[in-house]
Amino acid sequence: MSAQPERRRELDDSASGRDFASALANGDGDVAFEEVYRRWSPLVYSVARRALGDGHEADDVTQRVFISAWRSRNSYDPAAGSLPGWLMTITRRRIADRWAERARDRSVPDGDPPEVGSAAGLDGVVDRLVIADELARLGEPPGQIMRLALYEELTHTEIAERLDLPLGTVKSHIRRSLNRLRTRWEVIHDEPGNDPR
């Protein structure tokens, strides 16, 4: 009898993080990871499906989660948390990435671009670039929160539920982010009282 079926049965009985980490250390990472995928991919898919509302996107997110888990498998530490908890952290991040992709897809303007000579068209382009640049500078989670608020037009409560964050945290991030955007906006537009001299 080969060692692989025995190892697979051992992982199947407990599928604990310690077993996974031990299998990685012993060079049985492929077999262990196969069992982790078999056992936990339905949970990852269910969470992604519930969050995204689309089976195809959930399939894609599930694949991305396990690719990320495979690439970072040696960094898994059972003392830091459970194996399903580690996978759910990766899942939340890949779902957030997908939401950001959706927001970017929606933010691409439809129709003809503004005329280059048009002052209104140029101002609009500059405004969008300033906002996009500042959102990129915010980091995460403030940038993600602001993209959900601005591009998906979600309420504070909806954002808190989607990102599994306390409502007060979401409100604080939005307030601080709006203050940063306003400051940058004033500098760019050289409003009265904001003389750069």
C-alpha cells in the first residue's frame, strides 16, 4: 500500500491545519493540498456565490483562492489560526478584488470621449484622474470602501455588511477619505483661501 492513500485518509479524518502544515514540512504538500481543496472548496465557493451572486464569478474566485493558497502554502502557520480561517481570509480578499474589478468596469465611461479642446471635457478627465489617483493612495480598506460608496453607490450600512466591518469603522474611513479628497481637490482647483504662494 502506498503512502499517499494512507496520508489522504489521515488528512480526511481530521483535515486540521497542523496536519496540513506537517504534510508540507514532510514534502507531502501536493497530496495534502489536494485534500484541502477537496474538503474546503465547497465552502469557499458558497461564500463567493453568496457574496457575488453569480456562479461563474464564484467559480473564478474559488480558483483564485486556491491558487493564492497554493502559492502561499509555506507561509501558513497553524498557531496563527485555523486552516479554514486562513482560507476564508484569502476568500474575502479575492471577493474584494472581484468587487474592485466590477467597480473599475463600471467606471469606464461609455460613448465618445470628450473633445480634447473642450474645457468641460478636459476638466472632467482631470477630475476623474484626481479622484482615481487619490483613491489609489488611500490604501485598503479605505480605498475599497470609497470605491463601493462612489462607484457602486452603496450606503454605509451596505458597505459594512459587504465587507464585514463595523458600521462606525466604515463611517470613519469615509469621513477621513472625504477630507483627504477635499484637500486634494482644493489644491488642484486652487480655490480661494488656498493660495499656493
